[in-house]
Amino acid sequence: MTGTGNQTDHSDAISRLQRLQFEAVPNEQRELAALPGLLEGCERFIDVGANVGFYVFHANRSLHGAEIVAIEANPVLRRALEETWEHARTDSENGNRFKVESCAIWDEPGSIEFYVTRNLDDSSAFSTRIAEATKTAVPTRELDAFYQPLKKTLIKMDIEGAEYRALKSARRFLGCGHAEFFVELHPFGDAAIRKYPLQVCNLFFRNGFACERIYHHYHFVKAGIAYRTLLYLSVFPHLFLLWLSNRYPGRLGRTVKQLHGFLANVRRRLFP
């Protein structure tokens, strides 16, 4: 199915996603609890894969006089993002500035085909993961197009497996000393270029970032070699099993996935 999705077709899904901003979302509570600390001292918050603006809404509560940039590839969601900002301003008027950028963050500028799903929260650039999606062309930009020197910036990223490509376009952010990243690493990764969460963490490590896991997300911040090596080793077993199960999806992958699921259950029981 091809064409461009429209607001009417997805109104129920948009309403459902917008309601989540004002409700307790169990699988995001640890991230939300960590967000104020991550945003401390920040002058900019860039939300890559903003969806309807869940993190935009909550970031506005912690920031004062800052710039909030919501980047979303799905053209269906632009109006919803603008509505979220109006709700955010009513909730907390902190003098923050807001803008929406309708594009995908990619490793080169141009355009890509983007697949809009019915429920909207798992739309992505990868057609092989999505059944009955609507295909549309969206512009692409490099993340460095949003770089501003000397301004402390937190970049949140939730882009359904395209993290490695996005980070390849962020050389200035990766090379500066005033940017931190808060990334949801999707286990299926980018099969076309064989880049998975393990390779994303390796890229950060090579650029001097330590990695701290916060439930489903990972916080990357510049650190010395000893500290970042220690943290890298703490997440490596988990990332390695994810890599094996997704890179080799046959019998080996299924066996590893079962093992990984068992270990994850044990971990949740020991560290709820």
C-alpha cells in the first residue's frame, strides 16, 4: 500500500498516544524519573523521533529558557506535536522555545521512503518489519545540521533501529564536549547495514562516551577511558546476546533469544 497517510485516518491512534502524556506509563517511568537529572544545565533538548511529543512535554517541565527541538519523520504527527507543545506551555510556562522539524535523521541528506503504521508508534524507515504500512517519501537531514557550539545539549533518540545511521551524521555532536545522548536501542537494529545496538555502543565508545543503561534507554556521556570501559563491560553481555539473536535469526538466534529472555527474567527478579 502506497501513498501519504492523513490526519483523519489516524485520529484514534493520535488521540491514544496524546493521552499517554498525562498518564502513568509503566515502561517509561524509570526514564522519566531520570530525565530531570539528565536535563540539568541544558540549554537545548533535541528529540529525534519525537512521535506526538511525550518527552517534549516532560522536558518542558524541567527546562527553563531553553530551546526544544522536536524532529519527527512521520508527516502525520506534525499537528499532534504542535498541540502537545500548547499543552506543555499550559502545564508549565518556563520560557522555553519550541520548533518542529519534519524530517528523518539519516547519514546523508536527501529523501527516503518511510512506512507509516496504523498505530503510529512503530512507524519507521524499514519496510521489512512492518505489515500493512502506508509508504510515503520524507526528507532526510544530518543530525549535525542542528548543531550549535558551546550549548549543553541532550539528544534523545527513538528511531526504530536507525540509530547507527543517525549517529554517523553527528560527527560534530560526537566530537564536542557539551552533548549527551539518551537513546532507545532497538534490538533488531538496521539489518541492511548489519548495525545493531552493540555497534551503536561501540561507535559511542570510540568517540569517548560512557554508556549507562536506564531501563529501555541508554545514557551516553563523555568520560575517561577507565570509567567508560567499566560501564561498557557492564552492558556488553546483554548487547552481545542481542546481536547474536538478531544477526543470526535462524536456529542459533532462536536459542540465544531464549537464553537472553531467561537471563532477563532473572535480572528483573533480582533487581526489580
